[in-house]
Amino acid sequence: MTSEVMTSTAGYWYEDSAVSAVDVLNALRRYRTAESAAQRRAREALGIGENALLALRFLIDAERDGRTVNAKDLAERLEITAASTSALVDRLVRSGHVERHADPNDRRGVILTATGTSMRHALRVIEELDARALEVTEHLPSNEMAVVVDFLDEMVRVVDELDAGSDHLRRA
């Protein structure tokens, strides 16, 4: 008979395998890193920057929903100045990603649309990312989806509050 002493519970059914809050936050960070890398690859494939990708996505979503978008709408959505929006739109028009059209409801107005080629390319890249994410999400039971949505909404609230506090500190 041996006199071995077990100093670890590894591998036993009663081992504590609960996921900790740190594990959840680390998983969230890994996801954000992976998503950022995927967005970078999408921007590189389209030859555009971050705001330009966000602008294209906004224009594509608006077209799908039957909405029109002007420079003011785009500025509000991206939370950038009118001057920055103008420069962004100019770059997107020069690169062939966006077209300007006269607004039929306002003869001085201009409507922005993603071009057919750019839209198809951007849609392919964006839809591939969205389809893969949706596929993973659909495997969750609905009660777990609700938990995830509540958690992420709470994380958004915390980050937004932190950002608002940072703005206050910068002004002080």
C-alpha cells in the first residue's frame, strides 16, 4: 500500500469549475481584439479607414431600409464635425465608394449612396462577419441570449458612464 497524498483536486468531479468574472472579462477582451482585427482586415480589403467603413455600413443599412442619408445624418451617426464629414465624403467619392445625388425633396440637398461596386464588396465582407456571428449566436438557448444581452447592455452603460466622467475630468 502506498502513502501518496493528493495535493490537487484536478480531474475530480467535485472540482470547482465555475467561470469567474475575470474569465468573462478576459473572454470579452479576446472577442473585442478578434473583432477589431476582422474590422481592420475589412478596411484593408476595401482600402479605407475606420470612419469610412462605418460610413459605408451606415449607407448600406439605410439603403436596405429604404432611407436616404445626407452629410448631416452621416455626421450625427459618426459623431464627427461637418468639416470632417465633408472631407470623409470627398475621399469616399474620389475612391469610388460613394456617390452624391440631388435630393428630390430639397433642390439644394445632396443624398449620399454607396456605389454599386463598393456596396457589393463591402456587403460581402460585412455580411460574412455578420453571418458567422449570427451562426454562433443562434446556438444559444433564448434564456442565455437574454442574459448575454443584459450583460452587454450593462457593460455599454458602464463604459458610457465612464466616458461621460472622463469628459468631465478633461474639462476640469
